[in-house]
Amino acid sequence: MARRLATEYVKARMQMTEPQLTLFLSSLPSQTLVWRVKVMDNGNQEVVLEDGQGDAITFLFEKQGNRYVCVTSCRLLRPKLTQIMHKLVMEFRGEAVVNRIFAGFTMQYVYTEGKVCQIVEQQGEQARIVYEQKDFARDLQIMYGQDIVEQQIAAIREQINELLDARNRDSGDQVASIDQQLHTLSHQLFVLEA
């Protein structure tokens, strides 16, 4: 199995409520990490985690209303902080683009709401999708949200109404032609409504 050289969080975004941030900070002493918290005048908090071997992550939690939002990026060489970042993204339903770098190729993981939604293998200029989450509920919602058929039905009904008005006005030889058009349109309407 290939050995991972580094893990690069190209962009990670997480949101936390104040109790969630407090819970996160209170869990740090049990992680055997070097960590510091700096609280700023505007309520923002900067958290720096270090594994003592050279890897470090800086989180700047910006207070936005009743939430703290953090957007960060980092490159990690050792597994300890990598595991913590992975846990944070999953636990707080974060969004992230993560490159797991191996000798000769890179695996890119895209997280949405804390879950992997796409994995792409990149070798040089070539990219190959390894996994892609299908959101069947959203696809169905989009499909049912399309009202093309309803628009066609409305247009045919409008044509039928116009032909019926023309039939009522005309008592001559146009009636047979109008009846043929009405027959064709009523068949189309039946098919679309079915």
C-alpha cells in the first residue's frame, strides 16, 4: 500500500455554535497537543494546535451572529493533527477540499456537510473520479420541479379553447377541419396527462 507523504487541506470551512466551540476547546487537553487560544476584542478566537514535531494548524474562528465560522488551510505531514482535522470536519459538518499526497499521485477528497461527496485520483495532468455521491433525493426534486409537461398541457388547452370558440362562430365548411384539429389536440392532451 502506498505511503502518504502529506495531507493538504486546501480549504476547510466549519461553523460552530458557542457551546460547540467550548466543547472543542475543552477536548484539547486530552489530545496531548500543544495548543493556545487567543481571544480578540471583537469576540473572534484564534486557536493554534501543534503536535510538537513541526505540524501546526491555525484556526481563526470569526464570530458571525450566534455562530463561529472558521476557514482554514494547512499542510500536515504527520497523522496526529490530520486525524484531528478529519474529525473536526466530520463532527461539525464542515466543507473541505483535502489532498492526500502520495508518491506519484494525489487523492483529492471533497467534503460537504462533513461527508465525502467526491474522490478524484490525480496523476500528473490526468484526473479520474473514483467516487461520487449521488444525491437521488435532490435529483428527484429537480426532476419533479420541472414543469415542462404542465406548460405543454396549458398550451394545448389554450389551443383547444381557441378552436372551440372558432367552431362556435363558424357554421360553414371549417367545422370539419376544426373537429379534426380538436381530435388531434385532445389525443395529445390525453397522452400528456397520462
